[in-house]
Amino acid sequence: MKRYLVYGLAALLFAACSQEKKFHEPSADATSNELMISDSSSAAKIIKTADMRFRVKDVQQTKEKLGNLIKAEGGTLAEFSIHSDVYQSEKVRYSTDSLLELTSYRTEGSIVAKVPADKLDEFTNKVAGMAVFVDQQSMKFDDLSLSYLSNQLKNQNRIAAVGQLNKHANKKSNNVETALTLKDSYVDQKLENMRINDRVKYSDITLAFYQDNTVKKLVVGNDNLSDYRPSFFRRLGLNIQNGWVIFMEFLLILANLWMLILVAAVAFIAFKQYRKRNRKAAI
């Protein structure tokens, strides 16, 4: 009886161990299948970048032509801007109620685009054909092959490390956080390689263009209020009328002061009589 009991316990223990082993082993396989991403790109990772500065006849028209050219070459427009700098502005008399505004300004534009790397030379040649004069043109080559290979090798190490952690994991030693850290690092490196592949396929190019100084003529309203005053004869008539009004107002003021005027007149007469008596007494 005891022998059968021992055999039964041994069978249960073996079954439990087998279930635990099955629980962990598929986890390592699933992790490997999840992390392993095929990458057949083994060519040199050469990144091209270019920039140009040139003069054109019309900035707005050139911007539209460049947009169409970028689209035709299979590229994408990332950024563009147009701005004008005013160098001098002056207003001269044009008529009684209007002025002629003269403005001297310079317009500049810039475009940042992504162009297929294999068409970059052809694209820059077409852009140069639009220019009146090319101030500056350059192209830069960066080899990121070693960085790309480094990311690949590190990712292989991370895959192997995650598999080992899952294989030897047990209830007493939980390596979930370590495994997640390795997986996140793998994703970061993989995304970095994807960015490198994208920069290898599409080159960044910066285009700066400008046009000659332009003088803009515009008729605007006259904001000088002195020009809106009436003519000389009309103002003369108005001033005469205004003077007559002031004179009448002065008479009204004197009428209000009649008592003071009377007192002054009496005092003046009395003073004259006083002086006349003094002269007779002296004689």
C-alpha cells in the first residue's frame, strides 16, 4: 500500500514539473518570434544632404515651381517660408486727398524637402536651371554603416538575453522588468535603424532663394490733415466773420462792466477838477 502511495506522489510531481517546463519554454519562443525582425539591408548606409542658395526673378513663382518639381521627383515638402524685408519707404503727394507710397523691399524664400537619394544630383541640376545666379551649392555624404551594424549586433544580443531570462525564470526569481527593459532598448535601436534607412533612401535638401530689390508703388489715402484745410479766400471770409463775432462778444463784456466804467469816468472827472483847483491856488 505504501509502495503504491509513493508511486502516485512521484507521478504527480513529474506531471507538475512537465507543466511548469511547458509554461516557460513557449514563452522564450514567443519572445524570439516577437523580437526577431528580418532585415535584409546590408548595403552601405550613405546619407546625402544638400543645400543651395540662389537668386531668382520672382520668389513666389519659384516656390510654386519647386513644389511641383519636388512632387514630380517623388519627394515631399517638409517646410517652406517667404518673407520680405523693407529697406526704404516714402510717401509723396499724388493728389489733394491721396499719396503715392513708394516702398523698396527684398523678398526671400526657403524650402526644406526630402528627395529620393538616387535623384538628388538630377534634382539640384534642375533647380540650378531656375536660378539667375547660384550663390552657393554643396552636398555632404555621411557613412552610418558602422552605427547601423552596431545596432543590429546589439539587438541580437538583446534577443538572446531575453530568451535566457524567460527560460530560467521561476517563481522565486522574477525577471519581467529586466526583460521589458531589454525589449524597449531593442525597439529604440530598431527605430534608429529605420530612421537611418529612411535617410539613406530620401535625402534632405535645403533651398534658399531671393530676388532683387523691388520698388512697389501704391496710391493710399492722404493722412496729412493740413492738406484738407479750406482755400485762402474761404478761410479769409471765415476769419472776418469770426472777428465780427469776437467784437460783439467784447461789447457784451463791456456791457456787463458798465458800473466799473461809470466809476472810472467819475473818478477821472474828479481828478481833473482836483488838478484844476490846485493850479488856481498855486497862481
